[in-house]
Amino acid sequence: METCVLIIGGGVTGVGLARDLSLRGIDCTLVEARDINAGASGANHGLLHSGARYVRSDPESAVECREENRILRRIAPHCIEETGGLFVAVAGDDERYAADFPQLCRRAGIDCRELAPGQARELEPLLADRLIAAYAVDDAAIDPFRLALDNLGEAMDRGCRVLLAARVEGFEIEGRRIRSVRILEPTTGERRRIAAQVVVNAAGAWAKEVAALAGVPLSMTWSKGSLLITDRRLTQRVINRLRPASDADILVPGGTVSILGTSSVRLDSLDQITPSLAEIDGILEAACDMVPALASTRFIRAYAGVRPLVGGGGEAPGDRLLRRGFALFDHAAQGLDNFLTITGGKLTTYRRMAEKAADLACRKLGLDVPCRTADVPIAPRAASRWVEAGAGPRGWLEACREAQERLLCECEMIHASAVDEVCEAIRRQGGRPSLYGIGRRSRVGKGICQGAFCGLRVNAHLYDRGILQGRQGIADLLTFLGARWRGMRPILWGTALAQEELQEALHCGLFSLDLENRR
């Protein structure tokens, strides 16, 4: 297999790069070891930053976020909910920091409007009555799954090839150039080589490991951030704690729920990326100062992602002090003229990251083709609409009844034809339809039951369609429920505990999946 540019990594930066190159008319191929948005791009809080969070600690990143915020609102409005945002300080917070905030925002060109504490509480009644300062900013909520899928869909329409579940095993190097990349497809055991003129490492937190396969050292710090999902939407706006960046200082509305986070825990490896009970307890304790109602809120699950922070090796004073900007490496300095790495950054700045990487790739190819992604709107794809939270009850149930279709997921109103459409999209992306893949492209498994009922129903539907054979469904269901369990385990109290006991009774007591897991 041959390609002009090979992109390693199917996070939002990788798919954004695929769209950028495709718009420039450059042949490209994307390989991903797991699935689209399987890393930090699918494990964040979905905040479209105004830039205000970084006005003191990282002014350069603040400006980048402000500029990209405005571009994304223009080119991808269907992925964004215009929530607006509030920065609020409570009694005991640093009053000097709060007083300096509007001036710092003005320096970065960020809109910031002061509100009286009473005004802020009128806008968001669940805010604490101990507010001492409040400011309105242009934060918003963005759907990272729809954003990535729509970027990828357009890239594929323009000729980009995609290989999912394709792991990079190594590089074949001649002199100062990578001639080909060795790929293993674990599900089939098939191995292949992909020859490329330029290779771009966009593997996120795994970029360091990919670079090491080429013999290139990369200094990177892994910072895990854990988040919680509430069972209902608590606020209409993004709520930020008005203090230096810390744990539990962001609450982001997303459709019918809210997402609370995050923590910052240094990792030594990427083997276990799961939220811990201590992290979740710490997040809740701190966040209740800002939104007291969180103390009695039911949580659906917790999850964790890893921030790839460039530099910061050794005993840094704190990972939150490391810059949140992105880094683009030309590995010609390490002896490989056609190998690049793009990493770090944020969801908000993914388009700029892709642009800079594509610009450098074009120079390597001897091409002078301008970037178009800041001006060309991202077209909504039909199959990606199933990831939208809260859209089901607005008409899908009625459509399901009219068509006399089976409803496979009651929590999120996903019917059989929606699953069929998602399966076709997975096939087109070079993957095998599975519960895991369907869950990344729809709301299946994301409701209150956390897959207790829809997992079985969707699997049965896949057998009916001939997509699953033999014992494939058992393995898929175990993988799917295992992922759900990792997110449920840190919040096992109250109603969530009763929900998990029901799930255990169904899958272990009735279907003996605990015995299957031992085989």
C-alpha cells in the first residue's frame, strides 16, 4: 500500500489533519490502533474554550483558544451549543486573582463582562450563595465525537483511506528517510506495509511510544484527568471556578447532562487510564463549594483521559503549570527527514494543530498549497447525528413508531435503523461493527442504565443482521460492559449502586457472563 502522507492516530488532530490535507488535494491515509477518538479526544469535558482559563498561566494558549473558538463557531456550528460561560469566585478564593481577571482577558483580546453575584445566581440558580465575583465569557460546549466523525467523513469523501484497529509495529528506515511503516491488524492477524513520502505522528498521549519505534526520543508528561457525568443538566452555561487552574473547577453542560472535572494526576505508563475513587471524592468535595447541588446529584459514570503535555520530565512542581499549547516536531534534527510529530494542545485548537502539521508536510513534499480549513465549513454527516445527546426524544421515538421499528436503546431513543446506519459507517471507515464502535458513534450505552439493556438488544440485532457470528457477541458484550464497569466503580453509592446491582443480576446471574469471563 502506498500513500503520500501517512497519519498515525485517529483522534481529533489526526482526523483534522486528514481533512486539511484532503482539502489541499494531497493523498493521505490514516491508521488508528483502536477507534476514532479512543484517546483524550473522546475523554474530555467537551468545552470550547474562550481562552479565559489561561489568561494568567499561559497567555499564548489563551490567544490560540480565543482565535480557534471563533473559527470553529463559523465552520462547525452544528457541533457547538452556544451556552456561554461564567467564571465565579466564592468566599475564600483569591480576591486579587478575581480582580485582575478582566484586565488579563482584555490583554488577550477575550470578551469578559462583569456581573454582580446576584445577577450570576439569577442566570444559574444552582450557584453557591457565597459568590464574591462573577464574569461572563464566550465559552461554549462542543461535541468532540461529531466533530471528529464529520472531519473524517469529509476527508474520506475526498479520497483519504482509513484503517481502524491497525497498530504500528515499526518503521523501515533507509538513510534519513522512513520508507514504509509496518502495520498489524490484531483482529485478523494480518500484517501489511504502507509506503509513505511523509509520516505524521498524531498519536496523542501515545506519540512518545510511536516516536520511540522510529528511534526518536520525545519528552512528554502524561497527566490523567478524571471527570463525572451527571444524570441531568444542572446549568445552562459553562461554569468555571475563578481561581488558578485546579481540580474540579469546570462544569460543562452537554445536551441532557453536565460534565464535571477535572483532576490532574501524573502517570508513569498508559496501561491503566481509569478514574480512582480518591480522585472522584476529591472532585466532588471541591466542586460543591461552587455548585452545592452536586452533593445530592446522581452521577451516571466517571471516566478519564490523558493529557499529553510536552516537556516537564522529572519532578515538576505541578502538571497544571505546564503549558497547554501544542508542539510540532520536525524530526530531521534526529536524522529522519520525512517524520513529524504533532502533539499536546487542546480540543479547541485541533484545527490549528492540523494546519501547522499540514503546512510542514507540504514543505517536505515541495508543495505550496494553502490551508482552507478556516474558511470551508465542515459538512454535517448523516451517520454522525446519532452521537447528539438529547436529540432522541425530539422526534426519533415518533419516527420509530411510525416505521414500526424496534427501539434498541430506551434511555437515548436509538432504534434499529440508526444502528444499521452506524454499522455501515464503521465498515466504510475500515472497522468491524461492534458494541464498542457503535457506542463511540451513537448514544448507545450512554444513558442511565449504562448498557444494562441496550447492550443485549444491540448485540441481538447484530446477530439478526448477520454481522456477528458464533461467540463474537459474547466477547464484544464483555468488552463493552467492562468499559462501563470501569466508569461505574468509582461512583457506587445510592441509586448508582442499585443500578449496578441490577446490571450484575442481569448479566452475571441470568446470563452467566461472569463464568464466560473466566474462560
